[in-house]
Amino acid sequence: MERRERSTATELLRAAQLAMANRTEIEDQMARVHAAAKEESFSGDLRRRIHAAHPKMLLHHFEEAAGITGDELVDFLEGTGQLTTAQVDAICAKLGVKLADTAA
């Protein structure tokens, strides 16, 4: 094998390893997103509603409405970040969701 062929093979191997690492990272992130959406809480319900709004509404619609970054929204969807009440209110308004009064 010539030097150039070895170099190309090494580059391809590194690219494949990087792709596998990225795939694992994405799978881990999706597992966190699904687990957070299953939470029996207001936040879990809000996450489910955000997911259900797709593809009609994209994530950037919620980011713009709440004045947050994509990373902040993803952190919330993964259950690793929190939103302020003003940000939650803005997302709920975008979704057309109102808090139901269940007190009797």
C-alpha cells in the first residue's frame, strides 16, 4: 500500500469513528428527550405538547416566542435545563395552551 493510500485509509477510518461517536451522542440525546417528555409533571406535559406541535411549528418558533436560544430549548427538552415562568408563558401562548383550573 502506498503512502497516499494509507493516508486516505486513515482519514476514512477517522471519519467513520467520528460518525459513530456522533451517532452515539445523538442517540443518547434522544433518549434524554424521550425520558424528559414522559415525566408526569407540568414540564413533561409542556415537552410533549412542543413535540406534538411539530412539524406545524418548528423549534425556532418557540425560541423566538420565548426569547431563548436553541441550546436553552434543547436543554429544557432534554430535562437538563429550566425555563423561567415568562418563557413558559410565551411557549404556552405560542401553543395556544392555557393552564386548566382543576381545583374543586
